[in-house]
Amino acid sequence: MKGKNRFVRMSKVLSLAFVIFVQVYWYKFRRKPEAEWERLWGRIGVRFRRTLYELEGLLIKIGQILSIRADLLPTAFIEQIQDLTDKVPPSEWHEIEKILEGEWGGPVHQYLLSIEKVAIASASIGEVYKGVTRDGKEVAIKVQRPNISTIVQTDFRTLGIIIWFADHLVPIPKGFINFTVLFQELKQVIERELDFTKEQEALLLFKKRFKDHDIVKIPSVYSELCTSKVLVMEWLEGTKLTNREAIEQLQLSRRELAERLIEAFLPQWLEPGMFHADPHPGNVLVSKEGQIILLDFGMVGVITKKDAGYFQGLIESFLSKNYSKAVECLSHLGFLLPEADSRTIEKLLREWMSFQPSQLKEMDVLALKLEMNDIIQALPIQVPTRFVFLGRSFVTIEGILRQLAPEDELLEIAKPSFLKWLDRQGSGKWSYIWQWLQAQPVFKTLHSITEFLQLPRKLEDLKEIEQRRQFQFTIYENRKKHFFQLSLLGIIGMAVGIYTSHQLILYITLGVTAFSSSTYFITSYKQKKWLKFM
């Protein structure tokens, strides 16, 4: 893997972050127009992408996670990193063989009849090899990359430094991403991936979960050959759901495959417990018999019982077109900021869900996606940090569904699976019917009248709150700007004092620089604290 030298990796990542930080503040200081900002973020995205592919490792996974944060990051930046793939060149066989022998405590041929010495898949953390056990069964052997633990720890230290600066120097309004929480969550997920015993536990839990689902296939585990760095699983043959030619050869239709895919993932998104957080086309296959094969459980997320209940209500609301109830669920889940107007969000949901597949075909889909990103950034909407990996799972599956059944509406594909899931839960369709009744005009009249009477007061309160926020934010920004300029003058004065050997100038400018810099940091801290509670 490239960039094994710790100092080189740290210096390249820190220099990238420093350049981005300086460029953003310079553009902000110069008050550049929006078009200039778009070009800047595009250039930053290109450089960011180039650095990720150069250094590989953990950084590519971070880029993949950032690529789904269109609610927070500029569109021009997202465009450059949205198709990042976690593929790296495989290690030398002698390095892999050394790891296997060290983990198993003996030569490879003592445990395997044969093993292919070329990896069939190679990612940033692990590589997969095909082998045959002593009793003649084909297996997939996942081996941790050599020196990956050292590389990951170096990347975490570097990111910790960057996160600290971003958290203390960049003013992030409440509702935007909490970098510290996201960093800790990312660290926890990656450290979990580094321990293959955790993946083995997750795999066994998923196998138990889907034991009664004939349409889902989870590989068996050879526990006696598994360690913290080696995972041996049943070899399963399957076809990628994005392989159109192979899919056409199956007995199932595209629509039936899409419904089976939904049936496999809907319980993961709606029930408390684990969900597959990295279901890209290489990890979700279909067998010749039409079974959905799930692979690679290194990256999983967890849904709490409370959140699962609100997600169930959200799906019910969408299926019954009860958008007022959908807004209520979104608010409970934390997707809406306190100042969000429920009627506006309800209207947007209704318009968004009214799109038909035939209309989408006539549109520029990329332009529509970018427009939706702009709308999300402009509205009082956020994606809570705890749902970052759930969003990754959902968005990835949605993309596969779009390719499988481009002519069909996603909600229509999901409805049978959801109703079947409701029956399995023992709640039947009563909850769904009640949601449908609530969505009817006669039930909404009283609620609408109440909302209408309260609207003037709400608008006035929102206007006053926004004016106060803007005024206080401007005060903080002006203070920071003045102290930043004073710090620059102090640094220039220090240079002059050193160059002319004039001690008085040097001491005065040193004091000015120290005072203005410390005051800048204090003001930034106060602004950050204020934004969190506003």
C-alpha cells in the first residue's frame, strides 16, 4: 500500500487540510461570488480525490462516507468524490502467507488443500482469496492487509488534528454535522472492521436473523479457522445485480428481483439491531436460484428500538401519503431543525413523492439530483450523525433498485414487502389503514384550521429568532475578521523587527500577535458554543 511512511502520510493529509482551510478563509475574506466558490470547491474535490487514491487506506473509506453528505457539503465537491471505489492493488503473496501461518500456527497446506495465490478482491483493509479446505469444500478466505493497523492509527491521529482545528476554528451552525461525533463513530466502525472476530459475530447474527428467509443467503463460517486477522467463509457463487446481461438469464424478472432486494433490507432498516452498512454491488449478489446473497459484514450499523419505531411510522406515512405524519416522524428522528415549518416540509414531500418514473426519464437526472442537494442545504434539514451509515445503506440500495427496475416507482416496489413485513410483526394492516384514514381531507380539516390560526404568531417568532441569530453571528464574524487582520499585521511587524534587528518593534508586534491570536481563538470558541445552543 502506498504512503506507508507515517510522516509522509501525515504531512500530505495535513498540508491538504491546511491549503483547503486557507483557500476557504481567503475566499470568505475576499467575498468571492458564488460562481467562484463553485470553481474552488471543484478544484478542492479534484485534489482531495487525487490524494485519497495516492495514499489509499482508511482515507478512501472516509471519502466514500463524505460523498453521501450532500446535505452538508458543496455540490461541486460532491461531484468529484461521489464515485470513489475502495479498490487497491493486492499485497504480495509471501506477505499474506506469513499472516496466515502466524494466525494458524502452522503452514497453510496443513489447513487447506489448496489456495489461489492471486486475490479475487482487494480493498483497503482486507483481501479475499479462494481456497479449498481439507475436506474438499470451497471457501472464501479474508485476510487483513499487512501493516494496515499502523496505517490506520496514523490516519486517525492525522484526522484527529484536522477535526480539532475544524471544530474550534470553523463556525458550524447548529444542525450541521458534529465533526467530533462523526469522527468517533467512524473510528469505532473502522476499528471494528480491523477485528475480524467482530465481523464473524455479525455474520452469525445475520445468518440467524435470515434463517427462515428462503430468498436470502448468508455464507456459513468456519470458526475453527477464524482469528482476528483471518475470516474463512463458505464460497458462494453469484451475479452482481448491476450485471444486466447475467440478470436477463435468470428466471426471475427485474421487478421480482427488486422486490426480493427490498425484502432483504427492509427489516434491517426498520427493526432494532444491526443493518448492513456497505451494500455496494460487490457485496450484494443474486444466485442462479434467485436468492439474494449478502457478503462482507465488516461495516454494520445499529438501530435503536425507539428509532426503529419512528422509521416504521415514516414508511407507513409515505405509503399512505400521510405527509403530515411523515413530517412528525422526521422531526422525532432529528432530521428537522426546530425552526422548520411543518407545512412547508409537508408540501415539499408531497411534490417530491409525486414524481413519476416517466417524468424522470424526460429530465436531466444529474441536474435534478444537484437541485435537490441545493434545496436540502437551503432548508432547515439535517442528517443526524447516527444515521450517516444508515443513509449510506439506503442510498446504495436505492441506486441498485433504480438500475433493476427503472420503469417502476420505488414506493410501489416497496409496498408489498412492507405489508408482508407488517404481517410478520403481528400488527397486520390496521396501522397502515389508520394512517391512510388520517391522510384523508375530512381528518385533516381541524388540524389545518388550527395550524392556520397559529401561523402568524409562528412566522413572527421565526422572523425575530432569525434576526437575532443573524445579528449575533455578524458580530462574531466581524470580531474574528478584525483580530485576524491584526494578527497578520503583527506577524509582518515581527518579520520587520527580525530583519532590522529592532528589538522594540519585535517585542511590540510579538505582543500584538499573541493578543490578537488568542482573542481570535477565544472568539471562535464563543461563537462555536453559541451556535450549538441557538
